[in-house]
Amino acid sequence: MTPVLIIDDDQELCELLRDWLATERFALTAAHDGPSGLAAARADNYAAIILDVMLPGMNGLEILRELRQHCQTPLLMLSARGEPVDRILGLELGADDYLAKPCDPRELVARLRALLRRSQPSADAGSEELSHGNLRLDTGNLMAWQDDEPLQLTQSEALILRALMARPGQVVDRQTLSREALGKPLGSYDRSLDMHISNLRRKLGPHPEGRPRIQSIRGRGYLLGN
């Protein structure tokens, strides 16, 4: 059973999801307010976290901000409002995916499986270290370093970096990045890839002369520059 934490104050929903996910080989632990959810996320090693935005005591965005200071567990955000501002803020703070409530449990399972699949190396791929300038990335555990200092990257950010580093000197189109890093085709109004790249740029910082390390090539995609 794959351990998953859900932080949501809707106890009936949590019970329904617990039963549904058990049939899909997920063991769901639930917390129903912000402080206890944050404590649970810090205290145990979960394969993934499902986090609601609206919570008593501490909202989901505050929890996400705290978690991403030290925890890079794949995280899916939920929101009953489904407003674009919540989705954008969640992605800016490091959420890997976003789903509006009410959601189909089958879609939730599919999203969870996609998150977990992307976080695990292929059984026959092995582990490889990619390097580009002062950057290094272990493709097996998705750990990255810059000037031998570890980078605190989310799963999505690390997968974007892997896709770019695997193609040195090449422009990688947005659809390829979305499929390889986010596990889905890029929709017409989907800004999730842009938000993850923006976060990754901020963590990498610019080149000494101020040029961004990840360059936007208009109409084509992105390039990891020297």
C-alpha cells in the first residue's frame, strides 16, 4: 500500500476517498485542520500529499509555503472554489498539480499515479548524472546541485531541469516539457508549466551578467543556456 496524506476538513469526503483509494492500493491518512496537517506531513514519510486550500487554523497555501522549505514530497492541491488565483499561488509556492473540487475519484487516482510515476526512475533506466556548467542532476533520485550546493527543487522543477539538461544546446518545445515533467499535454490556457519554470529560474538564479539560465525561445520553447 502506498502511503498518502490528505489534509482536508471535509471528513465525509476523506472517508469516501479512503475507501476508494484503498481499492487502488493507497493507504490514506487524514488530517482535518491546518496545524495538525502540517504536523502530520512533517512527522511521517508519505509518497504524496493531497492538500485542500480552505482549512481551519491555517490555510493550504500557508501549509504549502512551510512544507516547501524542507519537504519536496509530490503534492496535489484541491480547492472547492477552483479559482485561477488559488491555482497560480499554489503552483508558485511549489504544488506539483492542482484539481478543483468536487473531483471524480478516478481522476484523483490518475493524478496521484502520474505524480508518483514521474517521481520514480524507470526500472530499466538506471541512474545517470547529468551536468551542464555548474549544474549537476542525479536522474535516479532527482537530486540537483549548483556549485556543489544542493538545490531544493520540487519534483516538477527537477523533471523540467532533467528534460532540459538531457538536451544540451537544444530548444525543448513546451509540449515535450509538459509531457515529460508534468505528465500531461499542455492545454491552451494552462499556465502550470510557466509557473514551474518561473520557480526553477528563481532557484537557479541568473548568469553573472544577468541573463536567465533558462531562456525562452519565442514560438519554440525553452533552452538551458551556458
